[in-house]
Amino acid sequence: MAGHVAFLFLVIFFDAILADEGRHSRFEYKLSFKGPHIATKQGAVPFWAHYGSAIPSDEQIRITPSLKDQRGGLWTKTISSTEFWEVEVFFKISGRGRVGGDGLAVWFTETAGLPGPVFGSSDKWKGLGLFFDSFDNDGEQNNPYVMAMVNDGDVNYDHFKDGNKQQLGGCMRDFRNRPYPVRAKIRYYNNVLTVFYHAGMTEKSDDYELCMRAENVKLPKSGYFGVTAATGGLADDHDVLKFLTHSLTPPLTEEQKKKSINEADRKKYEEQYGEFSSKLETQKEEFKKDHPDKKPAEEKYETVYERDVRLMYEAQQEMHKIMRALHGKTGELTQEVNNLHSAVSKQQNSGGSVDYSMRQDIGNIVSLQNDVHRYVKDIASRISNSDVKKLEQIEQNIRTILENVGHLISKNQDNKKSCPSCVSSSYFTFFLCTQIVIIVGYALYKNQQDKVHKKFY
């Protein structure tokens, strides 16, 4: 017996997979809601209408509070015109007592429900009602219970028997006071009604289990979705967090595909496409013949990468030219200072009197000039962030040179001695000024190049 039941279950399972293969699902936002910001500032839910004790908020909609004899409901304003659909509901039913009441219902009916005795909605509905019944009215100890019932609009719901003889199918599940929201997935596709249940013990979306499945179910081809709840002598909080609706469209059959476009129209469209393609190719060839020297527009402009590389290369070339010129001028100035030092030494050896302090000043000039030359060579070999400090040190050395030169000139004027073999002070000052101009120009150019590099990087 167990083997036959397992085989029957596998047949139903694989039949459902094959039936669902290829269907198209589309989210219907006007038939859905979810947090955050479910309710507007005016306390309404977009595209939905609520009544009774229902209280919308940002994260959920409380259909009924835990007070006795409460009824509340929420229905779509927009009618669903899709024949097949799938609904996923997230809800919480919580209360302090061991037993709760009365329960919550999910609806798909031909007309929107009104406040009534069936879990907060009207009786004798036409369509589907999925009930989460918390209270055991018949005393059979079979609650909490999940059941589906289809009504044609003429049947009254049997409260005293909990609708046991009216149900299409169901399962006994405890959905009260769960740690996470309980979920129910209701799928109506190809006249097959399937209900999946998530116990709310985890947050995993894969923890659904099959609650019931019924074939040859006839539901209205258009209708309204709703969620209602009610309390009696016992009371629970009934909260709905999400209501997600998807329309399901079966794939086209071979006959439908053939009917969608006949063979004559298909051939006509193919011929038109071929004619347009040939005309386009002919026009391309004529344009090439009429404009043989014109290049495509994309070749007239360089890419961003090519432009960046070109600018960097030109900047490096200009920098190298200035550094070579600066290096040459510095070498000439150093040679002139060395000649001055040699001339003073010769004058001392020939018997001329040279002040000791003057010789010391000249030695300082030569030493500082060598430092300038060394720093310039270092800058030329390495371009880094320390260039600014080195240029400041060069500037300080130049100032020291100028002070020493001025001191030498004043001494020569006081002594009024001529030195025919020495370089005149005017020539020496000219070379120093030339060096200052070159170094300042390099500093300005280096600053400009740094800005260019920052722009591209």
C-alpha cells in the first residue's frame, strides 16, 4: 500500500513539473504590496481598499488586533483579468493564549467581498477561499487547519463543522506564534489548484511543503484578490506583511504559433526584408564610389586613451628640453666661478694681496654652486613628490650666493683694486641672474605639468 502511495505521489509530482514547464510569469504590482512604506501618509494602501479593523502601516497591515469580535479586510481595487495566477502571502498570527481565534482567509472572488461572517468577509462568494482556521468549532481537535474551498455563490459556509465537508483539500498545520512570518503560496495554473505551506520556522525560501493539490478546478477568469480576518470570544493579532501576485501565461502551442501568422504573410515579410537589405547594400556601394577620399567619421578623432598618451609624451619631451638647457647653463656658470677662483689664486701666488675673507667667500660660492648643479642633476634623473623641497633648497642656495656676491662687490669697491685677469662682477652677476631665471622658469613649468598630470589621473 505504501508503495502505491509513493508511486502516486511521484506521478503527481512529475505531472506538475511537466505542466508548469514553459509558463511565463509576470509580476502584477497593482495586485501586490510589500514593505517598507506599504501605507501612504493618508493611511491608505495604493491600489487596495481596506475596511473594518484593518490598520495599514509602513511594514505590515494589521487586519485585526487581539480584541474580541473584530473584523477587517483588504481587497484589490483593480480586477485581475489573467486566467491563471500565483499568489504568495506572508503573514503572522500571534496571541497570548494556547488557543486562538478565529482565523485568516485569502480570497480570489468574482466580486470584492464585504464585511461578513466568514473570516471577516461575506458569505456565498463566487470563487476561491483559502482559510487558516485557528479555532476548533466542531471539537474534532483538528485545528489549526489550512483548507481551500471553492464556492459557486449558492453555498453557505458551515461554521459549526469548520467546513470539513465543503473543503476542496487542506492540511493540519500550526501557524500561530511562529518565530518568522508564515508563508502560503497559492498557484492556479491550467485548472490545477496547488497550495504550498511555509511553517515560518526559518527564513529560507526553499522550505515550502505541499499542503494540497486539486485538478479540474474552475475559477472565475477575472476577479479580485483579498485578505480578511476575524476574532470571536478568543482573539489573535492577524498581520499581513506581503502579498505578491504573478500572472501565469501558458506557452503557445504549435497551432497557436501557426495561427499567429500565416505562411503568405511570412513570405511577404521575408521578401520585403530581402529587398530592403539589398537596397541598403547598393546605397553603401554608391556612397563609397561617390566619396572615395573621405574617411569614416571615427578616424577623424583620436580616442581618449590616445589623447592622454600624446599629451603625456609631449609634456615629457618639453621637460627634457628644459632640463638639458638648464643643465648646460648651470655647467657654464660653474666654469666661470671656477675661473674666478683660479684667477684669485694666481694673483695670490704672484705676490698680490688677497683678503682671507674674500677667498673664503669665493670658496663658499663655488661650494654652493656645486650644490646647485648636483640638485639640478638629481631633479633631472628623478621626478617625484620631493621636487618641491629640492627647489626650495636651490632657491635658498641662490639667495646665499647673491648675498656673498654682493659682499664681494662691496669689498672690491672699498679696496679699489683692479684684477685684470679676473672675471668682472657684471659678468658674474649676469650669469647668476640667468641661472635664477632658468630655475624659476623650470619651477613654473613643473608646476603646470603637475596640474596636467593630476587632470588625467
